[in-house]
Amino acid sequence: MTIFSRIIAGEIPCYKIAEDEQFFAFLDINPLAKGHTLVVPKVEIDYLFDLDDSTLAGMIVFAKKVGVAIEKAIPCNRIGLTVIGLEVPHAHIHLIPINCEADMNFQNPKLKLSSDEMSVIANRVATLFQAQS
């Protein structure tokens, strides 16, 4: 069972943004920017391109809704989307508020945010996500 499956199951706490029957979104605990969010399918599949077409398409649509909420909550020029997928063997998409391409560099230092800051961000994005529904 991956760390993401354990988060989805509630075994490991997270700063949840959104959830539906198939997908789960939560703040990255080592963010490149405030609002850096991970979107994962609830089914544990290692590689994004191993997802069936319907699940992959649904994941992108879910990520879009999450990204729109992040963009409303966090001042930025865009929401960058990237798939690296090497750090955890569970398909996932990174949604990162960015102002320039360099903001997407995973070699950049990660932010150190307090749990209060993370909670405020998660609540703000979650509220905006829910408002779209």
C-alpha cells in the first residue's frame, strides 16, 4: 500500500482539498509554492499512462476543477501541471501555482509552511472547489 493510498484511507493525515468517488486532492507537504497540490486516483496504479482512458480523462477533469480553485485562492499567473511520478509508485499530478517557468523546477528549495498556514490554504482552496459544484 502506497503512502497515497494510506492518505486516502485516512491512515495518514493530510491537508485535503477535494475528493470524489474516484479521485483525491491534497496539499503537497513539501511544496514548491503555496497551494502546491497533488491529485491522485483512488485506485493504486503506479504509472499515469497505465490508467485506463476513462480514469485518466476523469483525473484531468478533476485536476482542472482543483486547479481553478487553487488559482482563485493563490495569487499566480497560472497553475502549472506536471507529472513526474518517480517519488511515489502511485499515479499523481502536481498542480503548482506559478508566475514563471522556473517556479516548476523541482530542484528549487521547498517551502517550510506551518501547519496553520497549510490548513488555511487547504480550507480556502477546498471552499472554492466546493463552490464550483
